[in-house]
Amino acid sequence: MRFPWQVSFHLGLSVFCSFVLCLDAYAQEKIRLSHSALESSNAVWYLAQDRGLYKKNGLDADLLFIPSTTTSVSSLVAGDVQVANASGGGVASAVVAGADLVLVSCYLNSLPYELVVHESIKSAEDLKGKSIGISRIGSASDVVVRALIKGMGLEPDRQVTIMQVGGPAERAAAFRTGRIVGFPSPPGMIHLAKGMPLRILSSTLDMQKPFEFPYICATTTKSYLARRRDTVKKVIMAHIEAMQYFKTHKEEGKKIIAKYSRINDPGYLGRLHRQRKTL
């Protein structure tokens, strides 16, 4: 048998807990974010989600995967997402065309890429008349492959065809079937192609000067930034904490990247961590 004061106590406790939960839900501001790749370059986005850093900064974040900068830009302009990962080249092109976009922070300010080619391509001369595969025209892969080709003394499009084929899986398929003889790839990806007849012909890491480029950047619309500046700051703070976590928690960071990218190759994971710590 419960006494009236016990009933009142439990009822009051239940009401109080419900009130606290409501306050917590109210405090978490809903926002839709997107990243554009599952490999390590975009890790800051899903590290923040996995470690609960968006929530820690007061955000109820819905993190979407939207491949390539050009698609991400379209999603931002349409209002499907509020903050998205995008590279500077794609955003600049969209702004010139009249888009209301702005880069608010960049986490990789260089393009760490290798030009992976068929093993039969021994020199730049062997690339003449051949095709290199990229994701989309105007994307980071497009920008970097043109720079690498020019760096070898060749002219993109005129001497080497730049072919739009899609993401990493589509590029790998085009490479296997011979549609393309090469493709730009983040460092370390070659570890995943064991047994394939390929080699690295050129790399931005070998350039005399770093290939500076706003590569991995949080992007939003100017109108959203004007209305929700504090919200955008929370996104940036979550990303800063994610970067710090990755640099100071090597094994945990590698496990999270392996989880989202579904890549468990030790050589790949080890190289990307060393690379990120130096950028």
C-alpha cells in the first residue's frame, strides 16, 4: 500500500523528468548537414557525428551523404541542407553563376592527391591521347588532375582527355575495363588495389610548393548565415573538436574511419593518419 505522499513524490518525479527531457530536446537545434565522400578527407564530418560532438554543441544533426561538390551545392541552393561540405572551386563557380553561397571554414587547405595510372604508363609522354577519369567537371578531382597534367608539361583536354565517370567505385570500374588509363586518388588508396596493374605517376605531395586549395570546407548560404550565425558556429566548433580528437586519438580515429569508409586495410589507414597529422 502506498501512502499519499509517496504517490505525490513519484508523480512529481515523473513530471520533473519529463520536463527535463523536453528542455533537452528543445535545446538541441535541428539541422541538416552533408558530407561528400566516405573516405578519410571528409572524416571531420562523420567523426563529429560518431563522437556526439554536434549534440555536445547543441545540435540535433541529420548528417547526409551527398556525393561530389556540384551535387552538394545544388542541395544547399535548394534548401535541402543547411551546411554542406564543398570544395572552393565548385562554390566559386556557383557564386559566379549567382548562387548565394559562402565558405565559412576549411579543414583541408590543400589537395593531397596522386595520379594513379596503368602500369603501362611509364611517363607523361605515354598519357598523350589517353583518358583520365574524374568524378564530375568542376569537382576537386577535376581541378587536381588538370594541375597534375599541366605539371608534367601536357595540356588537359587537348593532349589528355578528362572524362567524367563518377565516384571512386565508378572510376575503379572504368579503369578495369580500360575506358580510362588513370584517375586522381587520395594518398593511400593504392593500398586497396592489390593485384591491379597500376602505379603512381605523379602526386601533389611531390610539388615544390604545396598545392593550396580550399578542399574540405563547410559551406552554407549567405542568407542562412545571416539568420543563424550562432548555429553555424556550433557546426564549426564540433568540427574543430573532431579534428583535435583525430590528431590525439590515433587508434580510435582509424576505427571510426574504417567504420564509415568500410576500409580496413592497415596500410591505407596508417598512411592517411600520418598524412592528416601533417596537414
